[in-house]
Amino acid sequence: QQQVKQSPQSLIVQKGGISIINCAYENTAFDYFPWYQQFPGKGPALLIAIRPDVSEKKEGRFTISFNKSAKQFSLHIMDSQPGDSATYFCAARKGGGADGLTFGKGTHLIIQP
Amino acid sequence: KAGVTQTPRYLIKTRGQQVTLSCSPISGHRSVSWYQQTPGQGLQFLFEYFSETQRNKGNFPGRFSGRQFSNSRSEMNVSTLELGDSALYLCASSRASGVYNEQFFGPGTRLTVL
């Protein structure tokens, strides 16, 4: 049972465009929603995270939009750059920290120059 | 400040053998979590240790075990290796246990089981 569903699986965006990755969850016990970026040969690195009492969080070119009633959240990368080409994972964690992070399957993002 | 280090970076074993992977967390971090990453299943939580105690465990068989030492360094062990255990094993450290503590990942140990 996949608790966090991520789409699309792969995404190609032109340089300067907006990259949008979506995630949906079922378990209302989730209380923390981070996004990770992973480059080949490296471990995932935290990009930005949000709690369910906030509908949007922005850090630089990265924005998380969160819709608690729809149980969906998304990552927007503004002014996408070739250096943003990587695999992106959404994740969720239950309140109390039980069970560790539950990850989506990942989105392979390619930014074309 | 040095990041999370994992050793070895690459490992080749045969079916039936056992393997031990090591993780050194960021200085001052007391919580260590382990994850398995495969192309088919993605990233899956194995277990978390805090103050030398296993706090949480994911849905993995008992062949997967771990421990944490008093200096917060952690090891995970996989016994009776199976072909399906081939994966990238990632260690993540955080200052403390708890849902909002940011987890910093190491580069992983790539395990190949032949």
C-alpha cells in the first residue's frame, strides 16, 4: 500500500519555466511534509518542509502548496535552472515521529537549457 | 561541520552471507535512521535509533537489525543475504528524535548481492 503517491514520474521543463510536482496522501496522521532533492551518487537533501497548519511556504525559488482537505501537496520550482535537474521526493511523517519518513516514488526532473 | 559519513561506500556480497554497514552522524546529532532505496520500492524506512535505543522499526524482516553506540555512531546488519537485498542503504541523522527534526542523509552504501 503506497501511502504517499507522487506524480509525474518524470518531467521535462524548459529553462526559466515552472516545475510542478504533486503528491497525495491518505493517512491523516501525517503531520510533517518535507521535499527532498537527490543527485546521482548522493543522498537526499532537504529542500523545504511544511506542517499541515500552513497552506503555503516559500523559500527562494521553491514553494510548497498544501491542501489539507484534499490531502494533497505540491512543489513548485520557479525559474527552473539546469542545475535543478535531479530526482525529487515528497515525504510525510506521522505526528510523534513514529515510523520514520514515508516517501513518494520520486520525480526525475530534467531542465532543458 | 562534517556531514553524515557511511562506510563502506560499495560492497559486494553473495547470497547467504551477512553484512554490516556503518554510519557516523553529524557531530551533536543523537538520532540515526536507516533507509533502503531500490528502483522498485523507492525509499523505505528501516529503523531509527536514539540514545542507543531502537525507537521505531519499519516493515522489514528480522534479518535486518541495527544498533547505536554511546557516541551515536550506528551500524546496521543484514544476515542471510538475499538477491533482493541489493540496494542503496542510506543513513540519516538528526539532532533529536521527533517528527519535526530535520534528517540529514549520508551518501549511502551501495550493496550488491550476487
